[in-house]
Amino acid sequence: MANTIKVAIDGPSGAGKSSIAKAASKVLGFVYVDTGALYRTVALNALRKGADPKNAEQVIATLENLKVTLGFVEGTQHVYLNGEDVSDKIRTPEISMGASAASAIPEVRKFLFNLQREIADANNCIMDGRDIGTVVLPDAKVKIFLTASPEIRAERRYKELCEKGTETTFEEVLADVKQRDYNDSHREIAPLKATEESVIVDTTELDLEQSIQAVIAVIEEKMH
């Protein structure tokens, strides 16, 4: 499908990108692509094979024979590691930090780059991540940079983890969020940053529903 509508949503960890992009996609009838899930899957595979996500050489070795695919079940994205649905297994703090480390490895980014481009070329889609507007979809018609204060993002993430029964403290989650912000914005390859064309949407003062409406409003305005 040529001339697909591409929406790039970038922003720091815990800004609500996935929830907001997912909901907006549903309303607009677009395919939603959570690129973070792809990096998390690479990290899960690396950890399962005994590799240290911070060790580029070890992680690169795990890419051989690795097949990461996306499937859509009733409009919901599922991510598969060599055919196994790992959508739930990739949502732990350990995998989060592993994904942050693995995503700084150029070979990992290259490995996932083509998959992301192929999906966007074939569908009207909303893709979220850290370098979508800058690197993966520089030609995106709509670019949004979604952000919120570190405290608010940590609070949301902490709540999410508690609901899943993960034992952690707010302080630990806040420290993780700040560390990921630093890692993501200071890495040499594709650092997290807003582009000149990006519309900044700050959700610090907004609840989820208001955030979704704000993002849909930006997309609809840019499409006309």
C-alpha cells in the first residue's frame, strides 16, 4: 500500500506512549506498532541465552536464527519470539533495563529496522518508540513527542507493576525511569529527541482519556 499514513510517536519511558497509541489506533482504524516490544523481545532472547544485554558482542551473537514477528489478534499487537507469543513475558523491570541496553547496540537497531519499515509501508499505522520520527520513519506525516514529568511517569509505571503483582518500590521505579531517560537521550546511536516537526504533547496534567484525545486531535489536524 503506497502512500500509507505514518504516525510517529516518540518520548521517554513511561510517558504512556503504548496505551495512548494503542487507543488512538483503534479509534482511527490504524495498525498500532509498539517498537519497544521488539527490543524487549531481543532482550528476553539474550537473557534466556545467558547473554548480558550490556555486552554488545554477546547480544549480537544471539541475533543469529532469531525471528521476531508481530501479529495482530483482534486488533491487538502480539509479539512472537521464534513463534512463541511472549507478549506478557517481556513486561518485567529486568527486561525493561535489558531492552534499554540492547537498543543502544547498532546491530540490534539494524536487525529490527527493516521489520518496522515494512509494517509502516504496508499499513496506515501509529508507531511508537524512541527514534521513530528521527530514524525509523523520518518521512512520517505526523510526528508527536509525548512526555510527562519523571515523577508522574514513575507513578504510572509503579501502579502498573503493582497491579501485575511485581514487587518493587516507587523509589526504585523512579530511579529506573531517570536512568532510562539518561541512557536513551545520551546514547550515540539514535538518541531520544524531538524533531523540529514534532508536536510536543505533555501529559503530566492529563489523565489517560485526555491524553488520547490530545493525540487524536494532533493526528486529525495533520491529516487534513
